[in-house]
Amino acid sequence: MDGRTHLTRRRLLLGAAAIPALAAANRATRSIAGVVDSTVRAIRPPADGTSATRCARCGARDHAMLDSRCPAAKRVI
């Protein structure tokens, strides 16, 4: 034997039978991904403002993230 795999009738039939199984698995995976995606969209809270209207560090509406008034901003001691 020189390490090559010989094509036999059994291997050919197993390969042919695997194609519909792989197609069904692909369909099932896409279906599950669709359900997960819609569930995530349903439970995610709606957006409340933009980065221009809210501080990304603390969530306050009276200043932006780079503003020195942010209580979550790093301070030099």
C-alpha cells in the first residue's frame, strides 16, 4: 500500500448518503440561528440616546465621555 485511499462502492455510497444529511444539518443550523437572532432582538432593550447625547462611561446625559466632569473619568493623583 502506498498510502492512497481507494474508492470503493461502500465509500462512494457513504459519501452520497452524507450529502442530504449535511444539507439537513445546514438547514437546521440556519433555523436555530434565526431563532436565536430573533430572541436576542426581542430581549435586548431599545437604544436610549446616542454617543453624542450620553456619556459612554457613566451613562449620564449632561456630559460626553471625554468631558472632565464625568465621575468615571480617570483622575491624576
